[in-house]
Amino acid sequence: MEYGQKLAVITNLKNKMDTYRPLSPLEVKQLEQNIRIEHVWSSAAIEGNTMTEAETAEILNGGLGATIHGKTIKETLEIINLNEAYDYMQNLAIKKQPIRNEDIRNLNRIATLTTIQPQEEAGKYRNIDVYPYGSESRPYAHFYEIPEKMQQLQAWSNEAQDKLHPVQYATDLHQKFVTIHPFKDGNGRTARLLMNLVLTENGYPVVNVNPSKPAREQYMKALAVSQQPNNDPQPFRNLIADYVETELKNRILSLQYAKKNEEEAQKDFKNSQLDWDKLQKEYEASKKKQQSKPTDSQAKLTKNCAEQQNRKKQGLDHDDGLEL
């Protein structure tokens, strides 16, 4: 399928998702927490963090008080830092303002604050050259080019946000940022946060790259191809588009399931209301019948009175009282 067709499919899925009634606040809270955990876990795992998703959830739910057996303090701190950077990304998405280099530096600073040495390097542009893995002959942007290239990235971003499909804009921003690799550490985590910042502020679900070995290799290879001299971004665009499409389909299924549950609950409530109304009517009818029907004592008294009246008429009744 051509990339333009992929984007058209994604747009249709997004529009379909928007037609469903939103989840309840409780459901939204649970879903957002699950997505947050998955993002923090997967993004850290891609960079070599060995925490499992369950261990990541334990840390995020327990904070610094959670200790995971066999894991380093650095790995725990990476999880906590990335969780806080995720919060910052979400707050930026709410504002829906053009992306500034200051925001990018803040994302990186928060994501690496307690793990980078020295700490002052967090959020600062690097002052040495670094190389892609397996490409030691060709560095990322030279350190002295970074300020200018980041200004160019910001200018491109401000223009692209109004011209490109949100998914393409998010993908290209990710790719262009990683190609510059402006920071000493945390560039991949920052790039994935930037991508999801764009997706979130445009109403798309957060997309998390699968950190399994085959999926990670596919992700890294597609990125590497986009950074070659011929600069072919299409494999990476197609990969992220597939992730977005899958996530939209999953979200629609979730909304459909929630709608079905709500309809069944309303149906059950309506049926129970009908049953209750029926019981009420039966009770009122029974009560009315009981009120119109004399009790045993009332029936006996009525019978005795009738017999006395009948005996008097026949002259059989006499006064048994004492004479004075």
C-alpha cells in the first residue's frame, strides 16, 4: 500500500474513533495509566533497560519505595525519569503550542536528570561527536553544528505542523531529531516523546514501539536507512504508520466493547425496572384485595351478629342477664 493510502486509512480510522462516546472518567484513567506504563517500559527497553513491563508498573505505582530484585539503581531511575518526562509531554500536548527548542531540552533534561553524569549535562547540547552504532565512520551532526541544526528543526516543525498529515509530521520530527542526536544521552527517549507529543495534541493515541528483539531491529534499521546519504525516510514512515493504524484499531475495539457493555447494562436496568414495576403492581393489587376481604375475626363477628338477628326474629332469643 502506498504511503498516501496508509495515511488515508489512518484518517478514516481516526474519524471512526471520534464517533464513539468517550470512555468514563474511571476507564480513561485506567487506560491512560496502562499506556503510560507501556510507553515508559518500551522506550526504556529499546535503549537497553532490562525492566519488564510488570516491574515498570511496580515502580510507577510504588515510586522510589519500590525496589526490584536484580535491577540496578540506574535502571530504576531511568524508569522514574521517563515517567516524569511523559507527564511533561502530556502537559505540552494540552497547550497545543508550536514546539520550541526549550521544550525539547526540557524533555531531555527530565528524562536523564538523575542518570547522566555530571547532572549538568542533562538537557544540554553535547560538545563531542557521537556515532550511530555500526557507523563509526559517519557521525551524527557534528557538535558545532547542533545549535544551527536545532534552529532549523524548529523552523521546519513550525511550518510542517500545518502542512503535513499529523502522522507524517510526528514521524519526520522523530527521524530528523534522531539524525541530529543533539544530546549526550536520552536522544531516542526524547525522540519518541516528541513523536507522541505531536500525535497526542492531534487527537491520536500514543504509539509505543515494540522493544522485542525483532521489532527493535526493524525500528533501528528503518531509522538507519533514513539517515543514509540517500536519506530514504519511507521505510520509517511506513513502520510508524503501521503502529498508528494498529493502535487506532485497538482503541476502536476498546470503545466498541465499552459501548456494548453500556448498552447491555442499560438493557438490564430497563428489564429490571419493568420487573420492579410488575412486582409493584402485583403488590398493590394484593394489598387492595386484602383490604376488601374481611379477616377471620371480622367474618366470625359478622356471622354471629347475623345469627342473633335471625334468632330474635324467630323469638328464640332471650335475655340471660340478672334481674335487679
